[in-house]
Amino acid sequence: MLAVYAFCRRARALGAEFLFGSTVTGLEISRGAVSAVRTGDSVFPCGAFVNCAGSSARSIGAMAGLDLAVQPDMHEAGVTEPVKRFLGPMVVDMRRAPGSANYYFYQHDTGQVVFCITPDPPLLGESTAETSGFLLLAEAGRWFLGESVSGRRGEEMRMRAHRWLADQGVQNPARLAHMVAPGFRKNL
Ligand SMILES: Cc1cc2nc3c(=O)[nH]c(=O)nc-3n(C[C@H](O)[C@H](O)[C@H](O)COP(=O)(O)OP(=O)(O)OC[C@H]3O[C@@H](n4cnc5c(N)ncnc54)[C@H](O)[C@@H]3O)c2cc1C
């Protein structure tokens, strides 16, 4: 992150301009090359155009009539609230297991636990919607947190988790929450 800010500052110092929040919606082509970039109502004529849209590079290429071999492969990640340090090394498990090609987790210096799973079979596409692999764990955690927090706030947390679990067809949300997050046993 710090490196990205450093690049941004240096580029500005050298005369670059950043238009954060602008979406490229079209490209104008002249003599086989991109001659202008459209972002909504604005048009930016250009002598050169660089497609660095990451997982969206194929969509941008399509605006120029190109079929680029860029195939996004979704992973799913999560970041917890900061908690007291308990985890030293980064843990990476490369073994294939049902639903997972591999996963890792570690604790950031500022306390948050960061984790990521590579789904198996792969989920191809540009969607950024949750695949629910971690949602069950998150909602189970919310359920138990709700039990630990007194008053209306705790009740709201539990009701939110209950609704989500019930919407997934879970018959006994409290029991399932206990199964996926057994360390939080309380009032079951
Ligand atoms: C949760 C997570 C963890 C990761 N961990 C690691 C790691 O530990 N190590 C590692 O090496 N890599 C990691 N990666 C991968 C790494 O982040 C990417 O490979 C890298 O960011 C790709 O850089 P990029 O510049 O090609 O694309 P990106 O960083 O994706 O940048 C593309 C940019 O294009 C913009 N864009 C897309 N479409 C448009 C449009 N129509 N108009 C305007 N702008 C548009 C996007 O908003 C984005 O800002 C991780 C990725 C994620 C999501």
C-alpha cells in the first residue's frame, strides 16, 4: 500500500493527473489504435492508451474489439476486527479439501486476522459477490457475539444472524452456529 502511495505521489510530482472514481465506459478507435477514452460524459483524446484494469482487462479490451485472454478466478477473503495478538507465523495450507484448493491466514501487525480461500472448483468471472464460504462462519460469530453483548444491540446482532441462517434454509440456527463456531459455546 505504501509503495502505491509513493508511486502516486511521484507520478503527480512528474505531472501525472489521477481521476479516481472515473469509470472507462468506451474507447474511440482511429487507424487501428485507441485515440480517445470515454468516461461517462467526458472524452480524453490520447496518443497512447494502457489497459491496466486488472481482472476487468478483458472488458476494457472488448471496447477496442479485442478478445484478451484474461480470465478472473475469484478467491474469497475476510478480515476480522483487530484482536489481541495470538498468531505468529502466516499459515498456508496447500492441501486440497472439499470446497478449497488452498487457503491461508495470518494476523496483521494491527491485530486483524486476514484469511483467504481459493475455491475448488474455481469460480471464474468478475463478480465480487460473496460465495458464502465464509459467510456462515461470520454469521455464526455474529450470533455468539450477540449473546455476549447485552441489551438491544446484542439482540439485533442475534436477530440478524438468525435471519441470515434461516434464509439459507437452516432449521435450527442456534445449533448450526454452535457447530461451526464451537469455541463460543453459550446458553445452548
Ligand atoms: C484479497 C487479495 C489478496 C491478495 N494478496 C496478494 C498477495 O499476497 N500477493 C500478491 O502478489 N498478490 C496478491 N493479490 C493479487 C494482487 O492484488 C493483484 O495481482 C494486483 O493488484 C493486480 O494489479 P493490477 O494493477 O494488474 O490490477 P488491479 O490492482 O486490480 O487494478 C486494476 C484497476 O483498474 C480499475 N478498473 C477496472 N475497470 C475499470 C474501468 N472500466 N474504468 C476505470 N478503472 C477501472 C480497478 O478499479 C482497479 O483500480 C491479492 C488480491 C486480493 C484481491
